[in-house]
Amino acid sequence: MRGFFLFLFTGVFFALLQSSILPLLLPPNWRPNLILILILYLGLSENLSRALIAGLLLGAIQDSFCGPSLGLYISVYLIIILATRLLSDQLNIESPPLLLLLIAGGTLLQNFLIGFYLTVFADAAPVLHILLPAIPQQLVTNMAFATALLFLLLRFQRLFGYRSGLAGLMYQSKHHGS
């Protein structure tokens, strides 16, 4: 349960960072989506019910801090968590490069879903002209920040010991061999 609240606290910190500090330092297309990185990691490392609840809460937080319409990020993050859970049963989630590849796929899926929702439901057709050119920069930025976060997580893991069930890090799980 402590880990769940740690994810929520980290999500609130990331939302504050994304909405207040990063806009001062980086241009709009080069800002990482730290909450997306956390959602993908959460989808791999927590059980489904906790991941869905945290995705719901983190989506609501992002909608309230920096979302264009209420409920957009909630639905996008819930779909991303479900897709991540489906993929995690088929893939070796212990591999850090695979985790980074999953972050790239999650970034593409998030941009596709946001573009689809805003085009179909909000009748905001010009949004695709904004989203499509920004996808390469978003991919590079999310991958760079995810690499840095994974590096920090690996450093802290050595200090505090290994925790089983931590996605993207070395451990022996019941799903992927002994």
C-alpha cells in the first residue's frame, strides 16, 4: 500500500513539474510527459486493480492541472494501462530496453488516442496539425527522460535492495522462468 501512495505522490509531483517548472525551461514540443512514463511503469509493476485506480487518479490530476478537457487523460491512461497489462503477459518486462520500447509505443498510443478523441468527440479537427509534427520530439524527450529515470531507479535499487515485481529491473518473476 505504501508503494501505491508513493506512485500517487510521484504523480502529483510530476504533474506540478510538468505544469509549472518544465514550461519555463523547455519549448512546448520538447516537454516530456512524465505522468505517461509513470503510468506505463505502474501498468507493469502493480496489479491491475491498483494500476487502474492510480491511472484514474493520475489522469484526473493531469486533466485538472494541464488537460484541455476533463476526462480526456483519464480515458487515455486507462486504455494505456489495459494495453500495457495485455503486453506484459506476452513480453519479458524485466528488460530495461524493452521498457524503453514500451514507453515509445505508449507515447505513440497516447498521441493517437488524444488526437482521435479530440477530433471525433470535441470536433477539434485542427488539433491533428498540432499533434502530428510534435510526435518525433515527444518520442525523443520521453525516451531521454525515461532513460534518466530508469538510471536513477537502478541506482536507488542498489541502495535499498531488490524488490520483486519491479518492472524493467532485474528480478526473478513467476511468469518468466526461474
